[in-house]
Amino acid sequence: MNDGDIHRVMGLLAEAVKAWPSPAVTIVSQWDGDPFKVLVSCILSLRTQDRTTGPASERLFALAATPKAMLRLTPEMIEKAIYPVGFYRNKAAQILAISRTLVEDHGGKVPDDVEALLAFKGVGRKTANLVVTLGFGKPGICVDTHVHRICNRWGYVKTRTPEKTEFALRDKLPVEYWLVINDELVTYGQNICTPLSPRCSICTLAVFCDRLGVDRSR
């Protein structure tokens, strides 16, 4: 992909993803814009499909929607609410630990800074950026496996890890796309630009794509 094509590509991408639901964490953020709910639902989403993350988030927030309320729950109550998300026992303990830190050290408020969020138990750059962008509407680039894979497949970046992809995108992606690139590429990556055998024959972005690493497609 030529760097100058990014505006055209992002425009086509925005139109294409209207055919599918937004990712589960994005939907949670649209409920009331609560950064705590974004943070918790993002934790639940790790190694878990959206069709499981959404209902698990709803069940948990019906019991407790703030850090203080979350601390009134036992680990077993959280585990029962979020099951069958991946690693549900570990995530229940993590949610309680984060809630305790928020109450004791941050007045119950989620920080709006990536570096501050990285200090929380089990929070990596993907989660921190997602909280900053979806929870606060501040500039950030959340890079998960879909964003990493597709940007490299396009030839827009040449990186080996999601973290390196994030910093490469910070250097070259126009800031107007920072808030939307994760949402749109996750959706596109789940439905068209899949990890194995992507659906290149019906991809509206195919003419711009270098198809790097694609051995077989549909």
C-alpha cells in the first residue's frame, strides 16, 4: 500500500464495516461512556469471543457498575457472572484487584492516561489505549491481533509485534483515524480480512493491499 492511499482506504473501510455489529467493548462504551465499564469489559474480552463478552459484561454490571460496588462482590460471585469468558477465575481476581486500586489510590476514578493505566494489574497497551479512546475520547491507537495483522498485510507497516505496530502507526497514521482504526479493523478482520484464508475476492480494499503473508485466500 502506498502511504498516500490511507485516506481512501479508511473511507472505504468505514463504509464496509457498517454491515456488521461493532465489537463488544465498543458497544459497552456506547451504553453510557463509563471508562470503568470499558476497562472491565476489555479485560473480559481478552481471549474471548464477542458473543460471550457482551452478555458477560451485562451480567456483571447488573451486579456492580462501579469500583466500590465491585468490591462488595466475592470472587465467586464475579466468576459466576462472567463465566464462560476465557480465564474467568483469573479475570475475577484481576477485576477485584483493579477495583481496589481505583478506590484506594484514585478516588474510584479510572485514569485517562495510558502510562497510568499500565500500572494496573494485568493491563497492557491494548487495554490501556482502548480505555483512553473509548472511555475518554482521547487520542490513542489500540492495536490487537487484527490491527497488527491487517496493517502488515496491507504493507502499511512492517512490524513483528502489536506494540511495534502501535508505535509505527503513531508515527504515520493521520490522527483523525486513531480513534476508529481498532473498531473498524477488528470488525473487518473478523468478517473479511481473516487470519487464515481471507476473503480477498470480495474485499473492497483489495486493490490497495499488498497481501503480504497471504498464501491462500477465498
